[in-house]
Amino acid sequence: MARRSNLALTVVLALVVLFSISYLFSSSPSSGYAGYNRDPDYVPSQVQAETLKAEPLMSEPLESEPLKSAPEAVDQPSFAVDMEALPAGILEGESIAPKLENATLKAELGRATWKFLHTMAARFPENPTASDRTALETFIHLFGRLYPCGDCARHFRQLLAEYPPQTSSRNAAAGWMCFAHNLVNERLDKEIFDCNNIGDFYDCGCGEEGKEGAKVEEGQTPEDTQDDSMAITFKDGVILGADSRTTTGPVIANRVTDKLTMIDDNIWCCRSGSAADTQAVADIVKRHLDQHAVHHGERATTGQAASILAEICYANKDMLSAGLLVAGWHPRYGGEVYQVPLGGSLHKEPWAISGSGSTYIRALCYRNWRENMEEKEAIQYVKESVREAIRNDGSSGGVIRLAVLTARGVERWLFTPDDDYSKPTDDKPQKM
């Protein structure tokens, strides 16, 4: 029994050895070398033999090969559209957007779009290349499909079919755009533009070299501007004063503008900045003060009027160019002056000046100012201050207008440049 067990163990060991030897001869070498061949009859050449002798297997640690640097980036060609390869019907399809039902949104979209199109035409090259002309014509036809109002786009495509875009020059493009706009206006029963004066409605702001005044400087408004206003308190009330010149850039638009505006029975304001903005704000405040009187049964105070004005200016500070002085007399508070500069802040002052001419007279006003002046002295103070502003500021001029607010009501005075505004106040200047 023991002999049979030893025989079985011997057979198992023999099989293990046999399989081990077979595995060693059948597997690939774990670390080969140059010229290795499993053929037992293979004889290496002399060069290969010398190489095998010179490079012992794993005698030294292998040095890692340095990483190859990434290939330098090659500028790829920018995206380009082959106009010839565009599908034939891409410029002639139907409207992509559906019908726009909101009439208000449609009107706002139309105004903004026409401004964009007219400005684009005004900026078009005077001598366009063939590529420029193709680009504009393609854009206009694609615009006829992509416009967000589907029915409007359909009408525009009908217009294009009858009157193709003219792109031979800037004048041709701008004239065609105005002609197309008038066709749309005629269909909608709107006012027809004079194409000779289209630039008055849509200023391209080109600022090209050699064109004086083509570029509006930053901070300068293209509207009529008003300058040089002043308001002070005195013993019995307040006085407002201003020149009468209104300018549009370097051009004098009006020589005798009345910049003193009544916003309540005994509350007035001096306007400086954009004439349109300041007049609109004054009208809105006047309406608010009338409603205040109806609701409360009494007239508003000067401070309340100034607060309403400042709130309007602050809420619209990014759209308005308006600086105002508010002055008034109230039985409870007497004479008060408030200043609302650009931006809509509110400041109560014993005296205040505003406008471009104020830069030249601020030191003079500080030097001559005195609390509780008599009326005659206060009128002389305001008149002389505004006169100095007119002398030094090119945007100021014309006549000097004053408004005196007291318990008696409002008195208006006028000083003309005929005698250099020097007529004494006790000679009773012309009453307005």
C-alpha cells in the first residue's frame, strides 16, 4: 500500500516537471535583446555577436527616453462661407419666424430695425468691392427671411422682388434703404421721409477724418443745450436768473430762450442741460404739483417740488441730460433754493449756480455772497454774476432774465446787452 502511494507521488512529480519544462520552452522571453531568435540552429553574425557582447542584458538600469515635445500648433484656416456653394433656395424661402401678434412689440422692433438698417447703409463703403456688394445683398435677402415678424418679412420680400437692393455705392445703398422705408411707411399710412435729409433722422456717427463735427464728443449731447442759471435766497424771498442763449453744438439755436419755468404758483426752476429734457421734466413736475394741490387742498412746498423733480431725474439718470435749480417762496418756510445736478441728487443751498458758465463765476459768487441781502442788492448780485458768465463763456449770451419770488408774488425783469447789462436796478428796468 505504501509502495503504491510512493509510485503515484512520483508520477505526479514527473508530470509537474514535464509541464514546467514545456512552459519554459514555449513562452516568449521576458526581456529580449537585439538579434534574439528561438531557432536552435540560428547562428548570429559577427556584428550581432559583438553587439550582444557589448550590451549585457539588464546590466544597467534603462534611462527613460525624454518625452517628445508636442508639435507646434499650425494656424487653422478661419471659418469661411463659400457663397457660390450656398443652396440655391436659401435666399428665396418663406419666413422663418411666425406672425408677431403684439402690436406694441412690433412697432418697437420696427423702429429699432430701421435705425439699424439706415445706419448700416450710411456706414457702407463709398467704393465697395464686389465682395462688399455681395455681402450686403445677401444680408438683405436673408434678412427678408429671418426678420422676427413673419408677415412683415413676407411684405419685405415682396418689396425686394420688385425693387432689388442697390449696392453700387454708399449713396446708392442709403438712397435705396430710404426708398424701401418710404414704401413700408406708405403701406402703413405713416409719414414719408425726405430722403435728402435722412441723416437728420439717422446719424451714422461715422466720425471720418476730414469731416468737421462728424463725431460727437463723449458727454456732448446733440440736442439744444442751455447754460448759465442761478438762484439765491435773500431777506424776503428768492431770485432766479439766467441768460437766454440756447446752442446746438457750435451753433446758436435761439438767442432769446426763456430758461425760467414756473412749475407752481410761487415755485420756479432754472433749466440747464438738454432743452428738451429739462422742459419735459418741468412739465411732468408741474402736473404732479397740480395733482398734489387737488388731493391735499393746499399747494406743495418748495422742498416737495424739488424732491419730485430729483426723483424723476434720478430714475432716468442714464437717459436725461438735465440740471435744474428749484427756488420758491412759501408762507411757512420762506424762500428756499434746491439744486438738482446731473444724476438726480438733491441739495438745499442758500445760493446755487448751474451750467457751463458757472465755472467762470463760482469764485466771484463766493466772494460777493452775503446772507439776508436786501432785494435791490440781491438783484444786482444775480445780474452781475450772470453778466460775467456771459462775458467768459462762449455758450452763454443773449439777455438776462430774472424772477423775484416773494410774498407779493412773482416779478419778472429783463436786462438787455444794449448797455452791457449795466443799467442800475433802481432805474426800474423793463418789466416783463
